[in-house]
Amino acid sequence: MTNKSAGDDSKLSSPVVVSQVDNFSCVLSLHSILFASLVLRAFRALAYWSLFWEITVIKSPKIQRQGVHYLCQMLLVTLVAPLVGCQLTADSRNLQGVRLFEQSQYQAALAQFQQALAADAKNADAHYNLAATYHRVGSQQNDAKLFGQAEEYYNRCLDLNGDHVECHRGLAVLLAETDRTDRALALLKSWAVRSPQSADARIELARLYDEFGQDGNAKIELHEALKKDVNNYRAWTALAHLHEKNGDTDRAIVDYQRSLAINQMQPQVAQRLGDLSRRVASQTTPAGNGAASLR
């Protein structure tokens, strides 16, 4: 579940927080997971003794074969269950942290993300969440130390997931905010080269060019993104934003419409499209036989 910022998605946004939990409304507490783990272990222990008795005491080849088969299944469960438990624990902590972050309870959110990391040290989202939260608090307090902590966690996240979209965006924002625009561009250019089929890499690079006022380069990157994924609604939204920014209202409207046709769950884009459409309508005056002449 990715929680977008409140800003226009066509612009380089503030840090946001990501949770790996998709369509997962219930929050599993650590106590409930531990209890379930203990029950599972008890059943496994009983199953092991039963299967061992059937295989070694009862000499039926059929029972032996079935017993070996079930024993292998139980061993697989034994190996996988702890990993699943760790993942669920990390995800539940991430989800709780996201909710706290959205309520501006940043210290409590940090505690949840730290617990997610303790449960799963390789959870890229937990590293990102910590980075984004330190980034947010650092921006509010203008604290260089917190910026440093944010940068460290951003880099750890990218070490674990080299295509983490929000992490690339957050780190690029941080580098730009701390007067390292060259490094911000180098970061995103490197991602685009490393992942040549990634439309997201091109979109994020375009967003950065847009922030720097390099609209021509931004358009080039967005067209490249659409060559890789013509149904990428984020690319159409960003392109519409550039057209609107440069006064090309008609093309902006068309591209916003394309974006919404692909993904209707974009209330901000729908609102922007409505505003532009009303603006065009208000600038249209009747002329002649009911015909309309534009401004």
C-alpha cells in the first residue's frame, strides 16, 4: 500500500511512507503472532511423533511412503512458517507506523518502523519508512543530523531494492534540498541506465527536471517512459502537468483524460481536469447560430 502525498503527483513530492500491506485491513499484533506460532509448534511436534511411529513401527510400505511425504511437508512448513511470521510482523508494524505518520505522530511512527526492522532486517520498506520519517522531521526542524540519518536509511533501502520508486524520489528530494542537485540527477540517471525498461525511472527523472525548470528534458523522459509503458497513468499525468504549465490547455486536458481513463482513482487529477474544463468553458462565448468561438 503506497500512501501518496497530498501534492500534485506530476511534481516532485515530499517524503511519503510506504507499507507492504496491500488489501490487508486487519493489524496483527505481536502477541497474536507469537501465540499462533506456539500453537503451530505444538501441532508440529505431535505430527512428528505420529509420523515417526507410523514409519518406523508400522512396516507397511504404503504408510511409509505417505508418512515420508507428509513428514517432508511438515518440514517445509517448519522452515517457511518463521519467515512468514517475520514478514507479517514487519508488515503490521509498517502499517501501524504509516497510520501514526499520517497523524503527525512521528516519534511513535519511528518506534513502529524500528520494530518492523527488528522483525525483518531486509525489509526495504521499513528502511524507507524510517528514512522518510527522519526526512520529514528533519525538514520541519532544519536538522542536518536528521537529514543524515534519512540519507543513510534511503541508501540502505536502495541496497535491498534497487527499483524502489519512492526511495529514489525521497533521496533525490533530500539531495536537492541539501544543495546537491548534481548528485540528485546522477542518482536518477543511474537508475534509468541500470533499469532501461523501467518507466518509473524515467518518470522520476522527468519530475526532477520539472523541478529544475528543464521542461524540454522532462518531456523527453516522459515520452521515453510512455514508449516503455503506454498505459502508465503517472506518465500521462506528468505530461499533462507540463502542457498546462506551458499554457497548452487543450493538450493538458487530453492527457489528463488519458490518465483518468487508465486509473480513475485519482481525485486530484479529476479535480484538475474539471478546473481546466470549466476554465475553457468560461472563456468560450456564443457566436452566430449557436456556434462558439474560443478566446
